[in-house]
Amino acid sequence: MTRLIVAAGGGGDAVAAAMLDAALYGGETPAVVLTYAWDRLLVDPMPGPRGPANFTGLRPLTRSAQAVPADAAPIAPAGSMLPRLAAELPQTFALIDPHHGAEGMVRQLEELVQHLEPESVDLLDVGGDILAQGDEPTLRSPLADALTLAACCELNFPVRLLVAGPGLDGELPADALRDRLGRVALTLTAEHVQPVSSVLEWHPSEATAMLAAAARGARGLCEVRDAGLPVPLTDEGPVVHEVDLDETLNRNQLARAVLATENLHEVEQHSREICGFSEIDYERNKASWLGRQAAQKLDPKAVLRQLDEFQTDAQGRGITHTTFRRLTEAFGLSGSQRQELRELLLNSRPEQYQAPLWHIPSEA
């Protein structure tokens, strides 16, 4: 029997969906994972999510839903991790197209349910920002989650909402989410991470990296994103909760507002009105800024000096871990240099690698 898992925010949620598929269902018949092609500027220099027109080689599943196979490719200058995920993982990755709003996404879901006749449909969010009201000052990326929540609530098929690693996305703290979470569906372990361990070596997702690290036993305080947000790694990190879908919709003002939207521009406008911003506007501004920056060559000696300075400062803030995305941006490097930086650090100081995070020692 086929299962359908909707990755609420795209990016690393798709990797987490593959991990959850194996952990919850055994992975004997790999699930179909419906996900955005939205890998942020570290991978894709174009702001916002990609649609079918941004790819070659997509495989039609239904009239409005297409799979991203291993031999698909984003059309330059767009970038996407989905073809590589399809090459390395057994799940089928289907592309969410948000450009026709929530109504278009409901059509995609309805067609997939009719075509696949799945045994179950899960909506998965890593971190829990899908549980937001919309006006919290720490929210950074509510748009994608609100859209998938709205679409799943309109689907005439039971949908189970799962939140993995409360607080790990660095948006809503775990304490604020505690009374919104339902029963524990699963606590992830190192064994559950194994099916996606090779992907975590190259995928830039921070929340899913912390989810995997927490499942492997990492504890402490992890610094993430360009802003250097501190995210606690606790015993709650590897826990997956089941959450009431209708209560979540009733709480999420943005999700309710976008229920009848027919294009992404409407969704953005609702986000500006309710949340005070559109994360795609943020990406537009950042992409423009990055486009004016001159590319720097990675100088190994200079990078290691920067690392020492960064770690000394981080120790003073009580930071025990960080991500390679955070280091890339802190050192003023481009997203395309992230892997080169990672290889340099692993070759220079392999003892500090606590996969897939970088461990900062308590002493210099």
C-alpha cells in the first residue's frame, strides 16, 4: 500500500519525511513525498519556490502533479536538491506547485489521492512553526507551512499532522509549543537516521540536521542561520508528536486566510498583512544584496583563523554546536562554497565533526 507524506516546508522537511517513512512504516513500500522545490538562497539564487516550468525531465503523475526523478534538472539559474534526493533515496518526490495558491495545491492533493489510493496521508513539519498563530515576533518562514496546512485541511481524506523536533527550526521555542502538541508518535534514534545519513552529508537543511543529531544523542546549544540563532538540543529534539489538524488551522491565522487563494501573490499579500512580512520579500532583498557581493576565493589558512575566532566568540555565548550553513555565511562565503568549506574543516579537524553538525569544544 502506498503512503503519501506532505513535507510542510520543503527543503529539509523532505529529508525528514524519508526518515520518518522508514521509521514509522518500515520503508518496504517507499512513500510518495509531496514537497516544495524551495531550497533557499544557499542552493537556489532565485527567491521563492520553484514550479514545474523551472525543471526539465519531470515525470507526470496526474494532470497537475509531477514527480522529480533523478534525471530531472533545474533550469539555470534555478537550483534544487530534489533530483539528487531522488537519486539517493527510494521515495518518490512529487513537486508541490504553490503558484496557483491553496486551491491549486488542493487539486494536486486530490489528484494524487485518487491516483495513488494511499493507505495514509501525513503532513510533516520539522520544528513546529506550522503551529504558529502568525503574529509571533520570532517567526521567519510561515508561508510554506501555512499553505500546505490550508491545502491539507481542504482535502477530503484523513490527514495526520506530525511535528518532529519541536523548536528545532529556531522560530517558536519548544516551551511555547508544549501545550499545542499531542501524543508522542515516535522518538527517533540513531538507527532511524541511518537511511538518510548519506544525504545529511551534503544537504544544507539546518532543522533536519539538528533533528538527526539529536536522535544520535547530541545535546547542547546549536547556532544557526545567518542571524546566529541559538537552538537548544534537548531530549525533546528527536521526538515526533501527533497534532490535531483542525485545532492547528483554527490557530494559524495565515493558513485560514489563504484557504481560497488562487495564486502565490495573494498568499504573499496575506502574509504581509498577518505576519508583517513575506519571507519571499526577504529572499528577494537578500538575493539582490548577494548579487552585488564579489565572489571570494576560499583561503584555507584564513578560514581556519576565522574558525578559531568564531569558536572563541561562540564559547562565550555557550554555543556547543553549529551548522555548516551558519559557518559559510559567518565567514562571508557563498552557498556554492559550503561543501568546499565542509571538506576543509573535516580534513583539518575531524574530531570536531558530530554528524551532521560541527561541534565547538568547551575550551579553545
